[in-house]
Amino acid sequence: MLQKAFAVTLDPSTSLENHTGSWRTLRPVNVFKLPPCNKQCPAGENIQQWLYYAGQGDYEQAWRILTEENPFPACMGRVCYHTCEGKCNRGLLDESVGINSVERFLGDYALEHNLAFKRPTRESGKKVLIIGAGPAGLSAAYHLRRFGHSVHIVEQGKEAGGMMRYGIPVYRLPRDILDKEIKRITDMGVTIECGRKVEDIEAEKAKGKYDAVILGLGAGISQNTDIPEGDTNHILNALKVLGQIETTGDIKIARKVAVYGGGNTAVDVARSLRRFGAEPIIVYRRNRDKMRASEEEMAAAEAEGVQVKWLSTIAGASKDSLKIEKMVLDENGSPKPTGEYEELPADAVVLALGQNVDQSAISKLKDLKFEKDSIIVNPETLETSVKGIFAAGDCASRDRTVTHAIGMGKNAARAVNAYLKGKVYKKMPKHEDAKFEDMHPWYYSEAPKTMRPELEMARRTSTFDEVQHGLTEENAIFEARRCLSCGNCMECDNCYGVCPDNAIIKLGPGKGYEFNYDYCKGCGVCAQECPCGHIAMVPEKI
């Protein structure tokens, strides 16, 4: 009767002679969970997997896995705001893994060793037009080319890169790094035509006999605001200032400059002007907790001498000063005027209040639907309301970061590839989340995060030399090995070593383990000793 009560229904994959099934109420199974870093990454990188290979010293394999999703590791290792690290489970143990610093190491390693993307082995015969050679357009081109499609990009700027070139200062992203990673894409056969603006998209599509179009337009127009001003006061916009610095390497501007805004562009402008001898002060309506700019970038700006006027707005401007109104935050965190004013010495104002997309070309498309200044797209396929025309990046999203644009470009390419085959793209379902409470990381000793060295302060305010440096190989391996491999087997052999019944079978390097249910009694020791939370105990079928 006891055996009958605990009889199990065997899976087809298990032995027909189950000698221990009557002992078990639970059986161990391998589960694959989604690491929080992977889930958070806007580019959709398989971070946990490439960290594993980086920790093994197999840098090329790590780089190739990384670039399955993102073709710009050297750039993103410098400019990504690495929100993945804020979700890292290791942060609940000591400090998060320095994912971004290892990504940069791999990107630089690939450039140093001339690693190249593989050209497609077969041409599809399909042609795709991409408008805009920014991060979204370049990412889409890379992935489309991997599918074997012919890709041509038209870019109105003098050089490719979009806001990576004209919106991010060189002390954060050296242009030789950007140029080399773009060249790796053109070496695959992608063509880029710079210095021309597409005026009529449908006519361009018909003339070039393109099978599909991806709109990858960036937000390159600065938002303005009305500031009562005197005749001699200079009011500039942030993108023009950054663009002039990029194209000429110089800018003539007053000494006391107010930068109006609280985003990353405001911080970039202030830090850039500081390098030309100006004394910039950021004027921001909210407090630091509500600031949209990266905390890391803001801390660097303050260290370089940039001042901030918190809870303030510009109410007027005269020849050499600004009229500042003090603000307070209401219960919802929104700024409210107080009616209290003060004078702030300033000879010029740079507006950094956000960016918009130039709609002059896309507004001519019949039936194209907008919401504010963003193109409405199918959230799954990124196709617009016009058949065969897709959109990615700033023009189709309010989340306007380089990493997000790269991820959207990739998804648009995959959707276009399906469209060209007469199919509809559907994203793969994701595994359940890997939670810290499901893991058993007691095998890990405390290992502080490796901090990247930085340029000495004396040179940071007088040159555009790169501020943040990369990790050494030794540090990169150490940092990669700090990864807990959340929810995925890293072949540590714990389960194999602790099983009292020799029921764990090693399948070989990279293949993990399986369970011999003929011997397993369901004691659960393997699950308790798995540091990654990769083994779950599930009920036997009665």
C-alpha cells in the first residue's frame, strides 16, 4: 500500500526501472531563470553568459556573445548608464558586479586584436533603407546585414554616429573608438551616405526599390523656452554648443554661463564649457533626488567645479545677470513657484531642456500616426501605421538613451527580417526572474567592486582627454568572476559533490548536469547547495 500511495508517473526521458521513485515526494529539475541584469538591459544583452566567458579568460567568445545583441561594446562600456548594475543581485551581498567596466574591456580587447564581424554567408536579395546613422540606425543595419539583407543608410550629418558623435563629449567617448566600431559594421557591407537629408521617404523608397524602411531619426532639435532678455544677452541651445565643439574643437563663450536644465545633456554641456575656462552653473527647477541626469555624471561635474542652483528657474535675463525665481516641490514632487527672486551673475545661458525630433520628412508620410513628437509603432514589431515602414530610437520612444536606441534598432531589424519573409515577428517568451532569495551564495567571500581609474583632476578641466580609464586584464577577470550566475548553471560541481546517492551526471564542459532518477531519493541537498538557484524541487506526479 505504501508503494502504491507514492507511485509516480515517469516522464518518457526517465528510466523504466525507477528504483527510488517510491521514496520521493519531490524531484530535482534544472530550471533556467532570467538574471536581473539581462532583464534590465535595454539592448537585451545576455550579460550573465558573456560574463561567464570573460571570467574564463575567453575574451573573444565573450565579445561574440555580447555582440549578438549589441555591436558597440567599446562605446557602450563608456557611455551606457549601466542600470543593469542597479538590479544586480550581487549588490544584495556586497556590491554589484562592474558589468559596464567588463563590457568596455571586451570592446577594447576586440579593437586591439582586430576582431571583425562575420559577413553573411548568403545574400537574401532584399534591400532595406535606413534613415539616420545614429545608434538605432546603425544597430538595425548591423542586425539586418547578419540576416543577409542589403542595407543602405542615409544620414544628414557630415559623419555617422548621430548623438553618439554630436551629443556626447569626447572626454566620455573618444571618436577613434566610435569610428572603429562603425567601420566594423560597414566592413560587413553596409553602406552609409552622409551629408544628405531625405525629404520624401516614399519617393526615396520607390526610387531605390527598397523592400522596407527603418526610421532611425534622433532627437536633434533642442527645446526652447521664452526667457525675457536684454538685447546683449546670449542665449544658446545645448546641442548647437556640443555640435560646434565636436566639429571645430573650440567655442567662444562668456566666462559666467548658466546651463538651464537637469538632464545628462545639461551636465555634458557644463563639463565641456568648464574645459574651455568657463564657470558654468546649472540652474534646475527640482532638487538632486529628482534630477534626470546620471548620479555618476553629476558627481563628476561637481568634482570638476560645476555648480548647481537647485530649486530654481530663470524668470528673466539682462546683460550680465539672470532673474532667478525660487521653487518648492509639492507633495507629488512637482516644482511650484514661490514668488521669491534673486539675481545670479551670468553673461550667457545655454538651454538644455530636452530634445525633439525633426519631423519635416516623416510628416509627409500619409497615414503616419504620432503621439506628441514620437511615431506610434506596434510595440512588438515596431512597424508604423504605414505598411513596410518601421521606426526605432528617439523618433519612436520617450526613453532617449543610446542603449535603448540600440535595443530598438535590433528589434526593428528582426521585425523587418520577418516582414521580408512574409511573417510577423514575435519576441521570444522570457524565463521567470532569478531572485536573490532563491539563491544560496554562501560560497562567495566578500569581494569589493573594482573601481576604474580616472584622469587626474588637474587635467580634467583643461583637456578633453578621456576621463575614465578601463580595467586591466587581471581586474576584468576578477570583476567578471564576481558574477553570481543568477538562475543559470555555472558548473561549479557543488551538486555533483554533495549528492549522497551519486545521482548527478556530468555532461561535459558547457553542457551542465542531469539527474539519474533511478538513484535520486529526492533529498533536495543538490538544490540547497546550488549557489545559482538553478535547481528546483518539484512535486512527483502521484
